[in-house]
Amino acid sequence: MSQLCDKTAAIQPGAGPLSDQLQDLLIQGSDVQLQFEDENVPGHSIILSMCSKVISSALEVATCSTSSSGMHLLGKNSKRTASSSTVTIPMDGTSKADWLTAMAFVYPVVPQPEVTWDNLEVLLAVSSKYDMPSLLSRAGQFLTSNMEALSGKQGSKQFAWKWVIMADKAGLPDVARACIDAKISADGVTAACKTELLVGLSPASCCHLAEALARQKIASQQECVREFPTSDTMSQLCDKTAAIQPGAGTLSDQLQDLLIQGSDVQLQFEDENVPGHSIILSMCSKVISSALEVATCSTSSSGMHLLGKNSKRTASSSTVTIPMDGTSKADWLTAMAFVYPVVPQPEVTWDNLEVLLAVSSKYDMPSLLSRAGQFLTSNMEALSGKQGSKQFAWKWVIMADKAGLPDVARACIDAKISADGVTAACKTELLVGLSPASCCHLAGALARQKIASQQEYVREFLSRHMEAAQKQLVGQCSLSGLQQQYQQLLLQQQALQQLQWVTADRSSAAGTGNPCDSMELRTFKGGYANSMQELGYQATSAKPISEGKLQQLVMLLGDEADAYQQLTPAQQQQQPWYIEALLRRDACIVQYLWDSKRRPTETGRLQAAQIEVSLSASSGGQVVAQPSISKMCHASQGSRRPRSVNVQGTAGQQLAELLLQYQQCLQRSGRSIGQYMFSPLQANRQNLQQDQALSTAAMEQRVIGHLKRLGLYEGETLYSIKRGSMQHDFHVNGVSLQAVGEAADITHQQW
């Protein structure tokens, strides 16, 4: 159990390096190819149109015409491939590496990249060339915030005149002039102002520099500036700026314009709807991505309960409506200002931090959550013990922990635990909502600082929290879903024990093996089961599904898919291609779960290369599958490859026919099965996500949704199929208990 205290209670968002994440996002549902010298880079027209005015114009030309007329600003003609809906845009003069550096600031990668002296030149060049106001604004904000670091040392990263000229060229004259005003009195910077360095500086900014030098009475450098401009109209330019700053109107006006532009989603708030774009929302929010998949894959009423009501597709249009219960329109727009390319780019502050943490946590938005966490990490020294202030430490510790940033919460604890005001403000009532693992961390931090007074508050909180949790468990009648709660209670017990530790060596408490197999957990589970039995409660398992109901579900899904085939070609063109495909996919999943008796996770991760299907008139059908080693097998000491699945006879024929019908359905629409046998739909509904496995949550949403829609639902879960199949073999077919267990890949110890 000591191992559990050393782990965070939540998994940090964002897997793999930034380059891998960005490549995955760019490929997902792309409809644009950006042509560089070495290779093409995919993209999304709606995102590129919003962030770049130059590419927006090129896309408009390529979309409206299949002729050779294109955008000369991009070097060549942008064109639409005749055989597909993909637009190809040449990117002459820009390297692929520079473009990907800029795109990391546009797409929701985790952690969100920050502007630095190393990437500033690339960001200014790319955002200026392709007219990207939002990215240009962010680069300008960095330069404005760090102008005090500018120096007169030529060749250094912070050489002042390099950035003054680059900012002015990029269309940020106000930033360039602010840098001039801030550093003109520094001897080293002023001495480095030479005529040859001013090439590229606009006449208006040259005029501003001359005036600044005159105010400082620096005659030697005034001569350099006087030599540079040659225009007779210099006196007129001194009264005007040479460039207009990007971004017209307030942030709210800009955001409203961007949200309306080509929207295909309506987010339903209490007062009114807010438009949005499925491809953008799917990338930045996993919850909304799941809701869109459910609403897209079915015209029924089954939806995402995480969003309060059912998400649905309007019958008369392609717009999806998603309810946003419990979230205000104002809070959502605050978050969206960080997602869409508004100018200037908003910054995380103490005023909007609470909204960003709440929204990004509720809708699972890793990129936005990462940005909020970066702000809190960078500003944790400003945290105080003054309750009611914007920087009250314990408020942000608990909010970060709740939002899924336990590492940030614990870093704040470690940074401020020795501050008298912060430590004194640690009261029992303030700790409500802090996870047991973070409570354990707090207890250890207090013990290391030898702060006995506050240890009592943590002990009181944990004791009270354990009593409440135990009372809550008494009301449960099922033991099958309580493993996580057992672990939570044991973490709280460990935190109480941690309070007694002051100088003990932590490694002495380290254990080995799987914590779920520990003696403490087995003892607790046994004691809890006995106490529940004494109170009159009875442990129950998942409700098994009958063979008749399962066959009825498979038959009805097949009938609905066949009905699509009976439509005329003209009628089929009016219907989305994926309706038939997903109906046949779901029928295959249900039948495979029944015949194989395997876990939904293994089924979702089943790769196409791991399954063999044969069908003949003489021998019937056979389906053989060899699943990969699962995480559950890895966690045990005796890791082994799961037993193979071998479905023969009548059952094999039925499953083989379903799988072949699914494959043929995809082929008719010009698509194919990818890496995984069962893949989710892309956000833009153009194809399946062939390199991604179907999650258990999505699988359960689909199957339960079908049961409800067809009037067959009686409280079943996805695991009801496996349980029903095992009971059917044992009670109806007379298969021995050992044989049923072997077929389901359950060892003797697991019975």
C-alpha cells in the first residue's frame, strides 16, 4: 500500500512527445495537404482558415474553382485534387520544421509550448508571412514581457536591435517602439545602434527612434538614423504608424465571429446556444468528442450522460446539438478564447484561473488544463495564507487536485508548507475535496517540517472522511465495483500512519508486487464482506444477458443495416455512409463478446492481423483470434499471453458472416479496416480512425444505446454479455465449470 501513496491520483494528460502528438492531431480527419520541399504536411481547412488569412484566401480560391487560378502569395497555385476533396497548398520558402513549430501553438498539444528566445524568430517569420494575427500577438506579448532582458551584445539571443527590426517587419510596430523606449537609455544598446543594422526598419519606426534619441540627447546615434531614411515624405510619416495592428473589435466580438464561421455544432446553454466546430472541439475536449461520436453514429436518443442530457443530431440538418448542463455560457466563452485564434491572445490570470480549471476538468481538455497548470506552477511563490484573497494557497491546491493536476497541487504544498501564514491557514474544513493521495502527501510534508499543530487538523479530517466513506459503503449492495473505493480508504489509512512518521526512512516501508493483492486489501475486503452479510446485504454481480435477447439485438442491427442496402443509389447518396458501417460493426462486437467470452478492453484492442476468418459451404465458418497480452496480465506476477479464441460450427459461421459483411460494407464506401478490427469514427465522419482502438466507454455507450432504442434494456452493462455467455454454456449447454473458465481465459485462482 505504501506504493500507492507514492503515485499520483490522476494521470497527467498528454502521451508521447509534442512532435508525435502534433502529427496525430494533424492526420486526424485532415482535408488539406501543405506542400513543402521534402514532404507534405496534413491540416484542417477550418482551423487554418481561422488562424491564417493568407491560407484562408488560398483555400477559398481552391475550393471555388478547380482551375489553375491560385494564390501567388504562396508561391504556386493551390489546387484541389480531382479524385478527392483534399486541397493541396504549396508552402514555398517555408521549411516543414518551422511550420510545425508554429502549429504546436495552434493545435491542442500537451503540455502547451511556450514562446522562448529560441523559437521567437520562427514564430515572428511564419505568423507574419501567412498573416496569423493570434500567433503574432502571442509572440509580441513575449517580447513585451521580456524587453528588459534585451542587450546591446550583437550575436546574443537577446540582441535588442535584431528584435526591434524583426518585430517591426512582422507588423508589430508598437512592440518595436516599446522596445526602443525601454532600452534607448542603456549605454550598450544605444552604442550598438549602427546604420547597417537599421535596414528593414520602417520609416515611421525610424522617426520614432530619432525622436527617442533626441529626447535622450544622444547626438552620435542621431546621425546614424539621419543617414538611413531617404524619403522626402519623412516628416509626414513621423505623424502616422506604418502598420495597422491585427485584430479588430473586442475579444468577444472576434470570438463570436470565429464561432459562427462554418459551424456544425450547437452547444446548448440555459439562456441560448453557442455555435462551434466539431473538428476543433473533438481535438480539445475528450468529453465532447465522445458526445459527438455518439450523436454522429446514431440518430436515436442515446447520448452522453456526462453532458447532462442526450446529445442529438438535428434531423433537418447536419448540425449536432450538445447540452452543456451545469456550465454557463460566459465560462465556456472564457475557455474558448484560449482555443480559438483571437487577438490579442488571452493570458491565464488569477481572475480566470478558476473558470479554466473547472471547464477544462469537466470537459477533459488536456491542453487548456496544462496551460492553467503552467500558470499556477510559475506563480506558486505568490500564494499566501490570507483566506479570501485571489492567491489563497489552499483554494488553489484543492482546485488543482480536483481538476486532475495532483503534481501541481503537491508542488504548491511543498513550496508553501514552510510559510507560517500558509501553514496556519490549513484547517480541517478547507481540506474537503482533497484526494486521499494528496492528503497523504500533505501529511508527509507536515511531518518533515515537524509542524505538530497542523498534523492534528489533517488527522481529524482524514478520520472524519474515513467514517463518511465507510457509511457510504454500507449502503452499497455490490462488491464488484468497490475496488477503487477500497484503495481510497487504504490511502487514507496510510495518510494517518504517515502523521506518526518524522525521521523514519521511507524505503523501509516500500513493498513489492501488486498492491491489489496485498494482505491489507484482502483483509479489508473479507471484513467488509462479512459486515455487509451481517447487516443483511447480499453481493450481486452484473445482470447477465440471455441468448435470446442477444440474438434479437444482433438480428435487429442486421435488419437495419440491410434496410440501407435496399435504398436506391440516389437515396444512399443522401444518407451518411457510416450508418450501415457502424450498425454492422456493433453487431460484430456484440456477437464476438458472446462467442469469445473476452473482456471488452481486449475486444476493442483486437487487431485485424490477429484474427482469421474462414467461411465455406462444406465446413461452415470458423473465427480464430489471438489477443495481445493485456495490461491485467502484465500486472500479475505470472504474465502470459491470453488463450486464443476459436469459434467453430454454427456460431463460427454466424460470426464469420457478420465480420465479412462489415468488411464488405467498408469496401463499398471506399474504406477498409485499419490496424484495429473495431475502430471509432473520425470527428469529421469522413473515415474510421484506423490507428485507434475503440474504447470500452464508447463500446458500452453504443451497445446500451441500441438496447434502449430497441426497447430491450433491463439494466445490463457491457460485462453482462460475457456473464450471460458463461452462464448459458454452464446451465444450458452443460459445459463443465473448468471448460467455461478456460474459454473465458479465467484461471483457477480467479474463480
